[in-house]
Amino acid sequence: MEDRLSKVFAALADPTRRDMVARLAADDATVNELAEPYDVSVQAVSKHIKVLEDAGLVRRSRQAQRRPVHLEAEVFDLMTAWIERYRRQIEERYRRLDDLLAAEVPTETNEGAAS
């Protein structure tokens, strides 16, 4: 079984879907509105939206005759937490490397004082 984070990253692997997410970050849009800038059918856009929906990135709602697609921003919290965990680990590794290099390489000030 695929975990939610894998589904989110897989959905965002496609540049068209990433663009749709970026557009939905600004405002909700219908399938037809999302389809406008692309040279693909509305059916193809609907398939992209279905992938985003299955990953939990968007949801469709009904407002009278309009069926807007809404970005589920809390999914980004899941992605951010995952990325942040590794960012902190990498920063710690770099900090240890900086400390090691600082201890190994004399600075110009130290060399000048020895002369």
C-alpha cells in the first residue's frame, strides 16, 4: 500500500499538475478554467485533477452550478514536515563539517601570530 506522502510527491512529479497546484494556490477554479492554458482536452485535465484529488492535494466542491477545485493546503504541512526533518539533519552534518574544518585549518590570524 502506498503511503500518503508518496502519493503527494508522485502527483507533483508532473509539471502540468504542479502548475495547476500553483494556480489553485491563488484561487479556486473549475475544471474548464484550469484547462484554459493547456493544449489538452478537459477530460485530460480532469484526469490530472483526479490524481491530485487521490493524493489529497485538492478537493472538488459544489457551489450552485459551479464545481470549483480547491487546494487542500494542509497537505503541504505533511510535505514540509518531511522536508524539514531532512533539512535539519543535513544542516547538522554541515555544522559538524564546519567545526572539523575550523579545527584542522589554521586561520590567517593564527598563522600571523606564530611568526
